[in-house]
Amino acid sequence: MAGIADKMASNQKQIAISEFFEKNKHFLGFDTLQRSIITAVKEGVDNALDACEEARILPDIRVKINKIDSKKDIIELITEDNGPGIPQKSIEKVFGQLLFGSRFHAIRQSRGQQGIGITGVVMYSQLTTGKPTHILSKVASDATAVSVNIGLDTRKNKAIKSDQDRIIWENDDHTFKEHGVRVTSRMKAKYQRGRQSVFQYLRMTSIVNPHADIIFTDPDGEVHHWPRVTERLPGKVDAIKPHPHGIELGQLQRMCKESKDSRMTVFLRSNFSGVSMRAAKELCEASELAVTAKPKSLKPDQIRALLESFQGERMINNKAIKLLSPPTNCLSPIEEMLIKKGLSKTIDSKFIATMTRAPNVSHGNPFQVEVGLIFGEGMAADKPVEILRFANRVPLMYQQGGCLLTKAVESVDWRQYGLDQPGGRGVPKGPAAVLVHLASTNVQFTSEAKEALSDNEIVFEETRKAMLEMGRGLRKHLEKKKKMAKTREKFELINDILPAIAAKSASILNRPVPALAGSITKIMSAVICEEETVWNTETKLTDVEIILFNYTSRARSYSLLVNWPEKEGAEITANERGGRKEAMGIWAWKIETLDPGEQARVTYSLSGLEKGDWNETEVFFRGNQDVIGATKLDEKMLEEIRRQEEILGDSEIPAGEEEMNGFEPGVVEGQPGQTTLFGGEQ
Amino acid sequence: MMSRVNDPELTKQRLHEVVEEMYDRIVKGEPPTMTLPVRTKNNIGFDKKFGVFKYGKKRSTRDATSLGSAKNLLRALHVVEFIEEMIEAGKSSTLREMYYISESWGLGKFSSQNESNNLAEDLEVVTTCLREDFKLRPEEDGSRIIGNVTLNELNRRGQWMRINARDDVGDSGYGVPYNVESEKIELVEHDIKFLMAIETGGMFDRLIENGFDEAYDCALIHLKGQPARSTRRIMKRMNEEWDVPVVVFLDGDPWSFRIFASIAYGAIKTAHISEYLATPSASYLGITSDDIIAYDLPSDDLSKKDIEALNAELSDPRFADGWWQNQINMMLEIGKKAEQQSLAKYGLDFVTDTYLPEKLGEMGLV
């Protein structure tokens, strides 16, 4: 497969590349002066993030735009990273050749599926200003950095190097730069603000790349900083082999032609994912091929027959051939905790709900949907909510209305979850922002512009389900907030107002101040639970305090249960009451007897978390009398958590070994009730 | 004739009863409460003794089980304490001053002046005292009177001043003070056949300019919309002490009907003191629903709110008699309302030369 890129590149060499660029600049992202600059920043930043991720480096990304000639709209763009750097001999290829790059033919989730890469920026600069792009690159093993100007010979699709030198690269603070790349180009472009701007692109990028530190200096010299909020790099993703359901005829023909395998079963087993030995034999049988046939010598009809078997059109005993689903470790979701951090970094608000669905498969392509919702005061209450769309961690900024992800948001009746939505359809209104991220090995766009995802029923349903689940979280939060406000009022009543009434009436009548206990019980006539989850800056722990007040006239007994981020690696400490683990992420304490007027207190701390990771603890109870401020435990929910836990425990077996049942061609049903990452059901 | 005893000790005792109710409930281990009559049209009934509408037996209990009503009880206690202090110091304050004074009451502070006004009314209702007993004055001033009536008013220097509301006043007439009780105002003498209450300032001025008061031997009083307590009280006193008829000349719309009801039968909000304020013998001169048709007056369509108000009036016990039911139904039927000043359609003098003489003639007053 390594030859495909070269082949494609050499095919394209025939036409003048500048002509090709000129003709196709709309889908290369250089159609307007406003968009060109965003595309240029995007190519640079995507490269930097991908390079850092591969080299397992926490990225520090600097972007600077300088005005050079305002009348002619000439600007200078500088992007700099702390990635591994590019070796001197590769620089020409990386910056001077279309379609170069290790990721082009690998099947895995990567940012760089979009655009033609940084070469486009070099070309655009050259076409609009005649200037070469300056590259400064240093790898850790070299003492000096290479400084070189790159231009393009558009006829030969080759780089023209000039002024090459090796220099010492110093940071602003005069320390030596260890590794990284700086790209400086001059181009015709217009900087603008608003929803479609470099600023918005970087802001969105920082949300889905919480491990990156991004500083942007705009043309007015204003500096915007999105700090790193986690030290955790995105999980390393493995490349996977193509799955029979996702293959096209041309690709299959090429694979057969290039195969050196001696027999079909070996070819099918070693070049595709999801093909067991039995399936390989069945595929041959259905395609009327001998298992010993040599792939290289297959005739066009035979290849077509094989494809038909892949797609379930050729069957055995009227059944499509069972294939395993592709492995999903090629996906890198952001994960819920980091979505929370990313959102709260750029939007100042109290409530965030997130949802990462378990991976699913559509047409042989693994994908995973993640959504986040931030709600609260910081945002306008009467405007449509902001929809932040991402594909493989790349912000989508144009064509919002035509995008599958937007359609999924619009398909939800948000009114039942506490947002305004005239008619129950369309983008809801309210002080909220919705994030939607699709991670996939094969993102399908509506057009070459690669700004809107095309319709896909399975992805749509996954996204919609994620929205619904998240909406339920929002509704719960709003209900809880209302209840809490009521409870607070009651406490103000008995703690402040009632004593004042007693004291004032006693003083007017010149009588002793009466005792309040009886009145308090009558006024409250309830068991009340107060919960407080706060970050302790001194101990760097999250402190949780739960107080249960019995304001009824009888003694009560309860089990109190709380949720806590066990999956995310938190641990419970300083838990003096002890209690026991009830299920994954659920801890329980027994409150034996709580006499009228008495209170019981549960305190503990959570270690292994950072500030802002855990702001609200949900309290559940088992017992007869209702508790204000806590939710009666749904035993079914507990069973579900336990079930998930078992599945998680079982998933030590490598994914992909289980046979799938009820498989229909092109459609893989997700397990119902997936609520965890990598549920492993597939 | 009504008379009222201004007894500070009685006022204090009544206020203490309110406080005792709260205190005793706490001692019993119950939430403190304040019990007061329901103040809606569903709880007003005709009082045969006074010939006015008063609150019935329905009681509502405000108890401290919600934050809002608990705060209200605490405010009531602060107000009681404040009133006692004023009674003892011989001072008085406006309702607005009390609202500002409440700034220092901590948890018992008012959040709007409406709240303090309502609470003063609540206390009146519960104690059957008047806010004058509480040393609380309204912000609103009374209205204006023009006509040959003579009053004695105790001025700021403590001297009685004799004022004739025709000869001793300018064009704006005699200004009615907020307190028109006998310790402040004495009705001395008059030479009028009737007292005419007028809703709008424009019509009041028209009648004065046309010399209507002298031509027809009457006094004119300007209501300024929904009349203040002192306006209703002075009309009541003239009616009772001088035995002069009261006629009421208003716009022809549902809101004017309500104004008339509050003058003649008692207002729902002040039904606890209807016997002090209402003039049961007052009669409605116009604009009536049939006037709109009979005089072919320029009119406006009834709004949705107008229609709602008329329908509410149909079930209001104060409008239960046949004449009113007729008027209200007729207005609903024609779907029109008319202003007093629409009479100007026939010229500036039409109201004084034609309309009023005809209407007063029907009533036997000219």
C-alpha cells in the first residue's frame, strides 16, 4: 500500500499543479481571503497536534498573525510547535509535495484527513505573494536547527529549497529550543472576528485538545491564551486493516493485484479485520472461489463476486457470512472528563453534562460519538445555543445547517430538558453550548469542502441517543437546582426567620423567648439532605460533605449512596464512617437511627482528581420516608451499573474475538444502555 | 352617623392580639400564623346595618411554612413595634417613610413599597383599626372641591381655619387633606342641593369654566380616577352630616362602574372599613350604556380586558341588582364604551346645557 501515495502523486504530476490548485481552491479551503487564513492556521495546527501526539509530547502551540500590508491584505502567519521536529532531509517532502504524509493510507482516526496539508499553504503563499515559506525545524538529536526557505516548482510537484542554513534556535527567554517546527508564510488573506475566525477555530481546537497549550497573538497584538488543562495525552491509536464492509471495488482490485499471498484464506485473514478462519472459508465458498486460489490471479468477475460476499449479497444457506466487527482501539475519543475540562476552560459556566457513547460500526468503519453540554449564566439566554462540531478533533466551522451533527441536535425535543425550542424542533435557545464530536476512521463529508458530515443513519441515531441521554442529565440538574433552592429557603426559614419571629414577638409581649423545636418539625416535616462538593486548595483533594437532617416526628433509618468518579481513577479517603462499595462508582453508608431533630454527617475526600473535575455529588437513598435533596435509589440503575461492570471485567479478552450475532450487512447494532467508554460489547 | 373613637390603648391591644397569635402557636410547637379575612369579591357581603358591603366570615391563615409568608409575619411584627413606638412618641409617618425605615429591619425588611402598603392594610383588616390609628399616612393626596361649602380645617399651627370652597379658593379648588376626620375637618355650612363627583380633571374643569356649580347650586368634587380614601370619606361625611345627595358622573366603561361601586357600596380592598367610606345613597348619573346609544356618542370598541372586567362584574355581589345587570349586559351587547368628554361632539356647552340638566331632571334633582 505504500505505493499508493506516490502513484497518485505521480498521476497528478501530469497537470500543472498550480492550475489544479486554482481550479480546486474552494474545496482546498482557499476560496476567500477570510477563509484562506483559517485554512492556513488549521493546516499548521493540525500538523503540530498530530506530530506531538505521535511523539507523545504535550503540545505547546503558538500562532501569530502580523499585518504586513493592510491595503493589499498581505499578512504574515507564524505557527510554532514543540513537536519532534522534521529531519532536514524530510522537509522538502513535507512542505513541498502534495499528498505526502504517513497518515494518508493508514486506516485510523487522524486529524489530517482533511485538506491537502501544509503544502497547500506553501503553494497559496507563493501564488498570492510570490514569497517562499520559511521553515525552522529542530530535532532533539541535532545540536542546531535547520533554517530553510521552501518554494514550489508547480510543474514538477517538487520543492525548491533556498537559503538553507543551520542555526541555533533560541526561545524568547534565551534558552535553547529542544525540538519543534516554526513555519512562517506571507499570504494574501483577511483576518476577521466572529463565528468563522482563526480565534474561533483555535478556541474550538483547545476545547477538544485539552492537553494542548495554545497561545494566539492576533493582528492587533492582543494575546489569547488557552492553557493546558490535563497532562494526559490522547490515547495512542493503532492503525487497523480495512473491514470487508467498508471496502470498495477499486481498493479490493488493487489489494488483490498487490498481494503476495499464496492462498485466498491467508489473504482474507491477514489483510482485513474481522475475518475469522471460518468466515474466510465461507467467503470463498459464497464467491465460488477455491480457498487455495492465488489472490493475484483473480479475474475481475471473481473479485466482484468476493465483494458481493463481503456485502452480504452472496450468502450461504440464505445467510450473510458472519464477520467480526472491526476493532475499535483505532479510535481516540476525548473522554467525558476531558470534554468537561475543555468546555469549562473556554466557557465560564456551572453545569456540564457529557456523554461518550461506546464505539459502534457503520459500513465497516468504527466510529464513536461524544457530546457535551454546558449550561449557565455566562451565555445569552435568548439566542440559539452554540453548536460546536468536531470530526476527529478537528473543528467544523462552516455549513452548520447541512451537517449530520446539527441535524441530530435539531431532532431532539429540547423543551422537555429545560431549553427553549419553538415548535420542538430546530436549534434550541438558551444559555447553553452543545459539543458534538465524531471520532471515526472514515469521516464522510457532504462535499470536498469537508465542513459538514453527510447523512448516515447509524451515526445519526448514535448522536441523537447521546443527546437524549445528555438532555436527561440537564433536566435532572435543573430539577435538582430547583429543589435545592426550595430547601435553602426552608433552612433560611427555620434558621433565621423563625428565631427572629420568636424573639420579636417575645419582646413586644414582654415574655420569654419560646423554644422552637416543635415548630421547626412542623414546618419542615421532612428529612432533608444537604450535599457540598468543594475543591480544597490546600490538600488538593475534593472534599464532600453530606448532612442528613431528620425534621420529622419519628426516628428514621436510611442507606445513603453517592456517585463518585471511580472509573476516572479517583479514590475515597478520610471516610470516617466507612461504609462499603455498592457498585462501580457507587459508595454506600448505613444510617441506623436518626432521631427526630437529629442530623447525621458523612464526610470524605476524593484523591486523584484535579480542580473542577468533580463539582457535584449525587446522593441517593434507600428508606421509606422521602428525602428532600436526595434521589430514591433506582435498584434497576444499580443492576445496570453492575452489569456494565461485569462486561468491563470481561473485556480483558482482546476486542474482536467475539462473534457477532444478528449481524446485518452494513448495520451493527450497539448494545442498549451503553454508558461507558469502551464498553467492549462488540 | 358614624363615629370613631381614637383610642391608642385599644389600638395597641388589638395589635398585641396579632402578636399573641404568633407567640402562642410557637409555644404550642406549631408554625406561627396570622389569620385574616379573605379579601376577594367571594368574601364580601351586604351588611344590612350599614347598607354597605363588608367582608364575610371567610378567613385565610398565613402560616410560616413557606419562606415568603414567614417573612411576612416577621415584617408584621416589625410594623407592630414601629407603630407602638410612634404612638408613644406622638409621631406619624408616611407609608413610604415606613418602607425606607424598614431598611434597618434586617430579615424583616420590605422588598417593595407595595408590600408595606399591603401589610398596613392587612393589619387594619385584622385589628379593625384604621391606618390613622397606626399613625401611618398615605402618600396620595385627596381631591379638589369647588362649590359653596364651608369647612373648618385645623392648620399646621394648630388653628382652625374657615374656608369656603367657592369664595376662598382659586381655580384649582379646595384641596382635600389625607385626614378628614372630625379632629381635622369640621363641616360648617353649605348652600348646595347636591354634590357631584367627577372622574376626569378635564370634565371637572369644563363644568367650572361653564359655571355649572353656581348655575345649579351644587359642589363639584374631582375623583382623580379611583378615589383616595379621604375623597370617599369626605363625600360620605357631607352626605350624612348635611344630608345632601351624591351623584356620580364618570366615563362609560367597566372601570367606571367599579369606581362607582367603591363609592356607593364599598371597595373590595377596604371592605373592612366600608361603613366609614361608602355612601350607599350615591347615584350613578352617567355615562350609562344607554347614554352611548341615546346620545349617539363617539365610542371605542371594548378591549379583551374590558370584556373580562364586565364579566367579572356580572358575578360581583355589588352589581347584583337588576339595573346594574342590565347596564353591564347592554355594554357587552353593544361592545362599546365612551368617555365623559365624548359629549363634546355636540359642542363645549352641550354637557352643561343639555346632558346634565336632562339626567339630573330624571333624578329629580333639578
